[in-house]
Amino acid sequence: MIGVCVLGSTGSIGVSTLDVLGQHPQHYRVTALTANRDVDGLEAQCRRFRPALAVMADQDAALELRRRLHGSLPGTQVSAGMDGLLEAAADTNADYVMAAIVGAAGLLPALAAVEAGKRVLLANKEALVMSGQLFMDAAQRHGATLLPIDSEHNAVFQCLPTGFRNGLERAGVSRILLTASGGPFRDATLEQLSAVTPEQACAHPNWDMGRKISVDSATLMNKGLEVIEACWLFGTAPEQVQVLVHPQSVIHSLVQYVDGSVLAQLGNPDMRTPIAHALAWPHRLSSGVAELDLFEVARLDFQAPDLQKFPCLALAYRAMQAGGSAPAVLNAANEVAVAAFLDRRIGFTHIPQVVETTLDAMPVAAMMDVKHVLETDRRARAVAEQKAAALIE
Ligand code: NAD
Ligand code: MG
């Protein structure tokens, strides 16, 4: 039996992960489940999967969960806060850790899993964007196996030869092609974009996701974060990563080789496919995803992304090219801007403005350790809050 800890189990990725695990109880046992403050959600998951540990990041929520489980679920210990999250991630009962907390809040737990040498199923792209080289070095130093859950990166991983870690050039790879749906406003005008509401931004045409990543998909910042994620995961430069808008979301990404071959991974847009792939790798596992019907798909379209309309993608390339602290600043400014947009404090087209002015305001520094990453994140958030407030004065 393989022990699996699911960080962020009540979210979109967490729920899909438990769906796959629930289909294979003979192979996997859930060791720990964690959430922020959704007591109802975590309580129901605990009753079904009976983990030894349940963690709520929020202290009051943890007290409430402990009260509810007391007596009826004696095998589940309830912990709270960052200490609880770190305990779940590094727990010796867990062989695999699904890192599916959203945003910078997931960095330390994901890193704890890496430092404990786990198989880490990485959904939390923000953690890697913020800490880049430090994260990859830690994985190597502690013998962790990093498997991408992001559908594009999982697709690229499936299209690369096993020896790709010795260098993409040696593997004959000339380019990584990341596909993007283009989001719900692919064909909107700039004027229409400025009037977009949080409800419209969160209604994605092909994927059902958490609110933060839904907004990121609508601004194309999600693709920008994914370009940075690809550079770290596959050891390549941003110039080698090209984004293709592919509205059907059937090809999840492609790898181009020097001999002219292009390998792609296709499937219905359902995150249970990459989740099942990473759980079973190097084997295969059924996921509950319907078989792809190419006759029904009928056609596959591609277009170049519009960087005028979606400046977030260009800002992400700029941050990766600048290196050092710039990707962490980009990520923090984006998290602040997206939260302000979801709170209706700023408009949709203000999001790239907050990110750009924050990047402009903060000099690029080398990142020495994780403390430095967290300090950069904190400072960039403060600057971004000022920039957001200035925009609406
Ligand atoms: P979500 O908002 O649906 O879920 C987030 C989870 O994290 C929840 O369980 C929540 O309780 C927990 N959480 C939130 N804030 C927390 C905090 N401060 N401390 C501890 N836990 C906290 O998000 P999601 O869509 O499942 O995305 C999760 C991650 O996976 C993100 O990094 C996202 O970019 C990535 N991802 C998601 C998808 C998708 O299809 N949803 C696809 C690719 C990558
Ligand atoms: Mg993705």
C-alpha cells in the first residue's frame, strides 16, 4: 500500500485526487488531508478516507473540526496551522505528497515534502515559480521525485525521453510547445476586457478550477507562470518555450525534436488524467476519464497569443529572463492583484498594471535561501497593494 498525503484536499485538484485514489483503495491509503478553513469539506473527506492526520491551516477551523470528529473518528488526529501542514508533508507514513495548496501559502509545505525525499506531485506551480532553483536543488539533494500535475507539464513529461534531466539539448529537444486554451476572453476586445466581472472570469470554457487559477487563465498569467514552471522542471531557457493558443484543450502540450518530430499528449480536459499518471508512474492507472473521441473533436486549431491584449504573458517572460527575485515578485504582485479583482477593488485590466508597476519598482536580487524568498514575497505584496490602491484613486 502506498501512503498518500493530499495538501489542499478540499480544492479542485484535491477533490480530483481523492476521486482517483477512491477508485483504487487496494493500492493507495490516504495518510493526511489538509485544508484552509472548509470544515464541512474536510470533515466529509475524513469520514470517507479516515486519514491518521487532518490539518486545518486556520486555528478556529481546526478547533471546530476536532470537536466534530471527537469520539466518532478516534484514529484521526487534528492539527492546525503551518506546523500541522509541515507535519503532514514530511510524515513518514506518506510515500507520495500531492502539493495542491493554491498560491505562495503552499511553498513551505511543498518544500517540506521535497526535503523529506517524497514523490511530490506538484500542482502548486506558484511554489516553484517563487523559489525556482532552490526548489529544484532541494529535490535533487534530498532524492525527491518531482512529477508535474499541471496538465501541460505532465504532457511534456510524457513526451520527453527518460534521460531528459541530463539536458534537453542532449535529448535532441529543440523546443517545448505549451498549449493554452486562451481563456474565456480569447476573442474579447480590450474595451470588453475592462468591464469583465469576477463571475465571468471564473467561468472557464474547458476546465473547472479554483477561483485564483481561473482568473490567471483569463489574464494568461497562468500560462506565464507555466512558462516559468517549464523552465525549472525541464531545465530550459524561456526562449525555448513557446505558447500556442489551442481553443479545444485536447492537445495538452508538445515537444519538438531536432529531427523534425513533434510529440504531443492528447486527452479530454480532465485533471484526473495527469493525477493518475503521476500516481502510477512509470505504470498506468485508470482514472475515470472518458476516452477521447477524435471524431467528435473533429478539428484542432492553433493561433499565436495576443500579447497586447494579454500583457501578463509577456511580463512572465520578462521576469524569467531577469531571473533572481523577479519571478517571486511577479507571483506575489499577481496574487495581490487577483485577490483585489475578486474583491471588486480593481478591474480586470488593472491586474497586469499592478504586476508591471510592482516589477518596475523592485530591483532584481539573487535568491540565497527560502527565507529570502518569503521576505521578497512579503515586500512585493506590500508594493503591489500600494500600486493597486493608486490605480483606483
Ligand atoms: P482551489 O482554490 O480549488 O483549492 C486550494 C486548496 O488549498 C484548498 O484545499 C484550500 O483549502 C487550500 N488552501 C488555500 N489557501 C490556503 C492556505 N493559506 N493555507 C493552507 N491551505 C490553503 O485551487 P485549485 O484549483 O485546486 O489549485 C490548486 C493548485 O493547483 C494551484 O496552485 C493551481 O495553480 C494548481 N493547478 C490547478 C489546476 C486545476 O485544474 N484546478 C490545474 C493545474 C494546476
Ligand atoms: Mg495548466
